[in-house]
Amino acid sequence: MKKILLSYPRSGNHLVRFFIELLTETPTFGCVGIGKQTDVEIYKNVFKKKIDFNIAAYDKSECYHKFHCPPVEHTDVEYLILIVRNPREVLLRHHNYKMVTDGDGSFQEYFNIIDYYNNFTGKKLLLFYEDILTNKDNFINDICKIIDFKNNKKISVIENIEELFVLSSTGKNRSWGGFNSKSEINYYYKKIPIKIKAKFDNYLSNKLLDPKYLFIKEKYNL
């Protein structure tokens, strides 16, 4: 498993997979056993309009695999794409607005993912969810620095980028339901119940005192 697409849940993993598949004409593979449906390859979804994924024969070893936790069991990883979203937007929302600060699958997983990226010595790319939405052309150019894209596809994708972003949100036959945040940058934080907001803000402030996460603090002005 040479290529990994890593993110905390609700950070745009499906969106990035959509464009990787479109640009490389190879599938990406999702997490196993999520929800009631299999996390299928994006090109197998049903969209409102035909999309030219043009996926036929491929070498599975050249495909990206989706992870929501550090893939420490895989020692052969050569390429890594990490997607980061504002922790205010994803931590509480992923846990249905409950404080889950300890143990497997807790808030700590967000920071474990960042640690894995920082320690990774192969070819890697850091994407911010918010930048993907606000500068789509740059996003395509950035991922093309690490993926083996088709030249003609890149031109076409950039020319039709707004329509493709809309179409990417309409895919059916997936374990995950779609853009619940309606592609907004600041959506979930304002929904945090008052009774836990101060506790959450204090937790996050303390975590971001660690120099390893200074770039998160600065990026999101936290």
C-alpha cells in the first residue's frame, strides 16, 4: 500500500478522492466496514451527470487508499496526502457534540494524524479543507504535484472546476451521505451547545500550546 490519503473525518476526503480518480484515471479505495454501505471507489457512485473517469485497467499498488487514522501498520507507504480541517469544525461534530478526549477514536486522533504526517519521510502533500474550497484551481495544481495525472485531464478539470465541485457532492451509493456542511468553511462550530463550548475551547487551547501544532493555531487564528 504505497499511497495514502489521510484525514480526520469530515475533512473532505471524498472530495479529494473524486479529483484524484478523475485526474489519474485510477480508483481510490475507501475505509473498510464504514456504515451500512461499503465505502466504494468514487467512480462507482451514481452522479447527476456522466463524469469521464475513464477507469478501466489499473495497478492497485498505484492507487490511493483512504485512512482516518495513522496507517502505522503499513510500512511500505511512499506517498502521503494529508487533508486538515479546522479542529473547531470537525472534533465535536464527529462525536455528535460530545467531549471525547481520551482513548482510541477520541479527539486525540486528530493530532495523531498530524504527528504521522510530520514524521513521514516519503513524498507528501498537506492540503487544508478551507483552501480547497476557496481556491479550487490551486487545489488542482497542488495535487498534481504528487499524483500521476493525465495532462489533458488537468486542463479540462480546471476549465470545468465549479461544475465538477457541485457534481462531486451528488454521488450516491456511498457510506457517507454528502456535503452536510454545504461546503461552508465555518459551519459546525457555531452549532456547539453552550453548555460544552467553554470546555471544548479550553481543551483545544491547551492542545495547541504544543509547538508541533503551532501551524494549526496560526492557520485558524485559534
